[in-house]
Amino acid sequence: MNLSSEIPLQYMLVLSTLVFFIGLVSIIIRRNLITMLMGIELMLNAVNINFVAFNHYLFPNRLEGHFFTMIIIAIAAAEAAVAIALIINIYRKVGTVSVDDIEELKY
Amino acid sequence: MTGPKIIFYILAAAIVVFSVLSVADRRILRAAIYLLFVLVAMAGLYYMMNFQFLAAVQLIIYAGGIVVLIIFSILLTSQINSKLDPPKLGNLLLGVITAIGGIAISAVTIVKYGFTPANQPAIEPTMRTIGHQLMDTSEYGYALPFEVIGILLLAALVGTIFIARKT
């Protein structure tokens, strides 16, 4: 099934743009580390939609976007694990996860 | 309206509405659940574009792994019904203006840009093709990124255990 006759590529790209900037807003307006991490996950997923859409619409004869997306998902998993380990360690030592209250590099 | 169009509009509406909710909701546990809905709808989008394996990976790793990890860390670091502070007015204005400006610029560029449609025959992303290309070292092979990702995951695992251990 090829979608290009039904849905133009531009629809997918505009959708991923919307999700990307919603994730950016989350990083700008929230001061909680976990919420900011969720914003980063939204932005990574927006980029994944772009890769998959370009692969499907423009280069269907190879799987480059597919493998890029798989690698991004693996890196996002590693990044989330490290970030949550850091957040829990910070919470143990400082007692909060708000970026405004974390002001010392060495505790 | 045909079938794929209707499904695409439903998925797109779900993605946009739930990502806005996950940013706007001040109850942090609900925000995480809305993020889960966004990720599941994105898996549906991959499935529509014929990447079944990618949809499964998205469901397993994101919906099954990362969201559970985020919910665990929310429960470890805050009360279950605690609310986030409302954002500062300056930050809120800055964020909304940045988002609207960025969306406007990107959308205008996307709509104006003429993409050359594909003229090569499509290949089916079956499990066999994916497995062969992932382990291939010739032109369209991805053996090197695969190995590098393996090393990265090992390093992340060791680093995470080291960071989160009790001293």
C-alpha cells in the first residue's frame, strides 16, 4: 500500500512540526526535570515521523529512514535511562527535581 | 473520504491533542499517561506507512519501556496527586511565541517546497530484508551502526548503574 495518492507528504511533515514545537514548549515552560524529559521524548518522536515519512514517500527503494529511526529509538532509550538515574540521584541528594532549586554543581 | 485518510486524520488528531494535553496538564502522572497515548498513536502512523516492525519496536520500547520508566521515576520523586507549579508568565509567553513562530516558519517552508516524488519501485520492509540489511557490511548494510549502538547501550547500562547506586 502506498499512501502518497491518499495523503501528501506535507501533511506528515506539518504533523511532526506541530509535535516538535509542542515538545519545545514543554521544555521552556516547565521547571520539573521529568516533565522536561517528556518534552525531549516528544521532540525525538517528531523527528522519527519525519525520517519514516521521507523513507516511505521519497526513497521507497531502500530502508535508510527505517534504520535511522531504529537507531534513534535505541539512543532515546539509553538517554532516558541515564537521565532518570541522574534525576533519582539528584532527588536523593537535594530533595527536589525542580531545576530552579538545583544550583550547586558539587553537593 | 477513504479509509486511510480517515485513519490518518484520527491518528493525527490524537497525536496533537494528547501531546498538547501532556504539556498543559499540571498533574504530572496524567501528563505521562497522555505521552503514552501519543506514542501509541505514532506506532499506528508507522503501521500505516507499512513499517510493521518499526511500529512493534515503538510499542515495545517506548510504550512498554520508557513510559514505564518515567512513571516509576514520577512515583519515586513526587506525591501521586501533586500538581506542578503553574509556569511563570514570561516563560509561558516566550514558549508560546517561539512555538507559533517556529510552526509558522516551518509550515510555510514545507508547503512551498516541491518534493520530487519517488520513481523507483518500493521494496517491502519484511523481517528478512531488515535482518539482512542490519547485518550487512556492503553498500546498504548497517552492521557498523548496529555494533556502535550495542556498545552505547552497554556504556549507558554501566553508567546508569554507577550513577544510581547508593553510596
